[in-house]
Amino acid sequence: MGDSWTELAYDDYSKVLQSRVTYRVEKIENDIAYIRSDTGLEMRSLDGGVISMRNLDGVFEFDPPRIIMPGDDLTVGKKWTSATFQKSKFGLMNRTEEFRILDRETISIKAGQFRVYRIAGKGYAGGVR
């Protein structure tokens, strides 16, 4: 509990920052982590799978859970694929994503210096890239 991270999303073509969201583990109950973000609330399995999320676009449910970040060790070069069905107000769609840990680096911000992982992901939800 209390862990936090920030996710930056860039457009593949223009390299323009599209969004910045900070997440924080709020509580763990019945083997589910409740994670609060700038935009809503997520429920995740302890191995890192997103079970459901509520944000500005509504409620999204994933079956099986969507693996955005694995629950085991992070190492540079690690790759994983997440394939799930996503249910929302937009309907039911197949969602497939590939992730890779690119680097581990030190960043400096006002709060100090921190060691971070740089993770890249790409994929499709329905017909959207």
C-alpha cells in the first residue's frame, strides 16, 4: 500500500504527450488492490492484472484481467503480451497489447532523484490502435 507511479502516454507519430496520470495503491482487500488515480479508480489482482477501472470515459471491465504491469520482477528487456476482452459502454471488444521494459534510469524532479523503469506499450482495442 502507498506505492505510486506515473504513466505518460505519447502519440507514436508526433511524439506529443497525450496524457499524464499518477496512480497510488489505496488499499488491498481480499487479494484485490484498489488503486486511485488522477482520473478514477482501478481494481487489480495482486499479480498486476486490471480487473476493472472507472475513469472519465466510464467503467471498463477486463476478462481475463489486463496485464499492464506484471506482478513479478521488472528487468530491462522483459516483454509481455496482454490479451483480453474489454466490456464498456462502447460494447465488447478484443484488446491486445505488447509491452517491453526499455530502460532503467534516474530522473530528477523537485522531490529528488528516483530510479524508474521506462516501459513502452502498443496495441489494439477493437479496431483502434
